[in-house]
Amino acid sequence: MHIFRRAVLPLAFLLVLILIAVFLGWIAFKPAADDEFDDVGASGEPAESTITAERGDISNTIEVKGRINVDSPTAVKADHDGVVNHLFVKPGDEVFKGAELFQVRSEGEQEAPEEPDGGSDGAETADSDGGDEASGGDPSTPAKPKYHSVIAAEDGTVGDFSVEQGDTVSADTQVTELLKKTFTAKAPIKATDLYRVQELPDTANIAIDEGPKPFDCTGLRLDQGPGTASASSSTSEEESEDPGAESAGDDGSAAEGSEGGSGDGPQLICAIPDDVTVYNSLDLTMTIDAGEAKDVIVVPVTAVRGLTEKGSVWVTGDDGKSEEREVEIGLNDGSMVEVKSGLEEGEEIDEFVPGTEPEDESSEGGMDGEFGEGEDW
């Protein structure tokens, strides 16, 4: 019994541990029966990713950021040469369309009388001051001044006056302006996103943080921004007609004007309803509902080349090869696109347009990760 405990039992435990270790090693390093390179790996080319055209619903909603802008004031000019004779209103007054704003006194000019032809006109002219007036008028007789009242062309708030009573003005002098209480929502939009808008709706939804509840603005329109081509062509025409215009380009003023609209892209604009309280420069989110379609063929935008009206997809044939096919494009929500015709439900197509497959994430961290951003090669 003493020998069993001292020698036999420890040897038995050691043998069991050795067997367990050998078994675990065999499991860990056992060669797999199918541990061979398949055809895809051996070709050195990644396997093509295909998807099936399916039916679904698509809703095209575009969301852009913008601001509230108070409408530009209306300039009020003197419209006549003369002297500001009277101010009917003061800055800050609320006026309605047709209200008198100020008065301009113009010194009258003595008109040359018409030549007498023996009729009554000649007699009336002569009655003023004898024969001298009939032959040419009396220059010593002062002409009567004329008074012109300038009225408001629309409702608004009177702004500051740029002149004072008694100042001389010309017809083009801006005397004051009418400030408006109407507002407009403006939101820049990426030019490429406009391809998603087949037809611009009449309204858009406006949301303002910590402001009124979301509301609809009206008269939605697209402003493409100032064009540079037409401006430069008109400038060149003016320079060709006026040789002196060349000097304007020497100091860089012409170049500056041509670049003025280069940074201004398209933007969506709509009017804020009068019953909604807003203030100038408030940040907003504008949501445009550009349509929806139900139970239509939809595929990822990555599978289509050309995302407006006409496009192409690569359909997998019976032989496993992809063939380009033209399709008609409908709604596009930025990730999925509607295919109106040219593709049937259940057909397999390439998930990515040939040549646009996403790069391997591991390779992106190679060259780009090794060198800092902004370094050119």
C-alpha cells in the first residue's frame, strides 16, 4: 500500500496529464481536410459582390441648414432735383403704402413761349408783360417753384434720413429707406443634391431650435447664384467698346468682380408666413419633401452609373459575367435609387459600378496612415 501511494499513483497522474496535453496539441495543430487555396484566392482578384434587385419603398427627403434673413429694405430716392422742403415722418415711424414721406422743392424753369401765329395763344402771352414777353419772355420774372411729395411705395418702417431739411438733392439721391418686417429662409444646397430633386415643391418645412414649432414656408424657389460666364462676357464686350475700360482691369478690380460669385452656390429660398414670429440670423433646418414611391424596384446608388433620368447597371448573365444595361432612373434618396425600367425584380447586378469598388480598409491605413495629411506626392 505504501508503494502504491508513493510510486504507482503519481506515475498514473503524470501519464494522464501527458495524454491530455498530447490530445490538446493534436486538436490545435490538426491539419484541416479542406486547407487548400480555392480558385478565388489563387486568382489574385477579389470576388465580385452582387446583389438582387428587389421591390421596396423610397422616400426622397432632403435636409439642409440655413438662416432666417430679414428682407432687404426698399430705397427711397428724391426723384427730383431740388431742396428737401419738408419731412412728413421721422425714423422709426410705421407707414403704409401711399403715405407721404418728404417733400422736394424744385426751382421752376421759365419756359420759352410758343411763337405767336395770330391766334389766341399769342394774345394770352402778350397779356403777361407786353411785347417783350411775346418775343421771348421777361427774364426778370422769377419762375414759380414746384413742390413734389415723395410717397411710400409699400408698407414699412422709416429708416434713417441721409439728408436734413434744407439740403440740396438730386433725383438719384437716396433720402431714406423703408425697412421691412417680412423674412425669408435661405439654405445653401450642394449642387449634386439637386439631381435628387425632380420637381421642386411649393413649400418646405422649417425647424428652428428653441423657436416656434416647425412650420411650412411658401414660394419655395431655387437661386442658382450669380453667374461668372455671363458677367465676364459682358465685361469683355464693354472693354472692347470702351478702350478706357482696360485701365479698370489693371488695378485688379475686374478680376475681383469676376470672382465675386465664385463662392456663392445654389440655395433654396422661401418666404416666412406673417403669422410666425422669427428674427434675423436665426439658424434653421429646411426639409424638402421631393417625392416618394412605393413598391418599386430599388437598388443601391453604388450599383448605378448616372443617377438622373438615364443610367447603367451591370447585370450578371447566365455565364456569370456582368453585362452593362441601360435603365431609367427615378427617385434617389442618397443611398437607394428607383429603377423605373430596364431591370426586373430578382435579377442579379454588381453592387458596385466597375472601377468604383471600395478599397480595403487595411490598405487605407498604409500609405495614408504613414504620411501626414496634406503631404503631396
